[in-house]
Amino acid sequence: MIKETSRDTLDKTGYFQKVWAACHFDPEIRGQSSSGGVFSALTENALNKGGAVLVVVGTAFT
């Protein structure tokens, strides 16, 4: 479901930063998503394992 890559990178301060990249295996889902299908893949994974997904979206206009 998720194709991921992990790499330790040394930043300008001399500390290592962990860098992650992930995308959905399904090219149709990946192409229709602004996140590369990561949210869809994580949601599918959680639901397939009997978990639940809670999404809270809020917008405020001033």
C-alpha cells in the first residue's frame, strides 16, 4: 500500500535529520491526490487492521 523511503541527512548545524518519502502504489489514486495518495494509503491500512480514522478539518475567516 505505501512505498516509503527513509534516509538520514546531515543538516547545516551538523545534526542528522530523518527524511521520509511515501506514495500510494496505485497510480490512479496517486495521480488524483495532492499528497501522492499517502493519506488514502494510511487510511486504508488503518481500516484494514480494524482501526478507525478520525479527520477534523477547521477553517476560520476573520
